[in-house]
Amino acid sequence: MAKKFHFQELDYIITFPDSGNDGKKYQDYSVVVSNLKKKSADGCVCLVDIVESPEFQSFPHTVGFFKSETAKSSNTGSDYLELRIIRCVEEFWKFLNDLNL
């Protein structure tokens, strides 16, 4: 199952694929970003490119974690497995670590 994070204020969903990131640091992970406001999805991008963007740097973020069997599914609220407030990039790395990504 794909692991997804909904950044509510940005209205982004960051999807972590099931494979391909083994042995990498979080910042080097390949992910897919969906911008729900623009109804668009970027192809695979490096996570560091997202977390260093000006939009992402405007903390805090409310982040809902959920899983989905399909890459195109976009849960926007009702089935979060966990919800956290992220106040800095380090808290996002900790969130990923706590979920054993």
C-alpha cells in the first residue's frame, strides 16, 4: 500500500512508493506530489526539493497520514491513521521515522 501524507494548508498529497527508496536518507526519497488546488500531480521528485520549497517552509503544517491501495486515491480527511502538526522539517523527518518509512 502506498503511504500518503496530506498537507492540509498546502493541499498537497505526498505519496511514498512501496519500493525504490531502500537504503536512502529521507531527503533523498523519490516521491509523487499531488497539488489538489491545481488538480495536478508531478512525476517522481526528490523529497528534498519539496521540503526546501518556499511553500513548504511556511510552517506550521497540519499533516494527515493515510494508506491507499491505489496511487491516484486522495483521501482528504476522514480516514487518517494519524494527524500531526509539523512546525519544522525535523518534525517531518521524525514523523516519517515514527512510521518506519
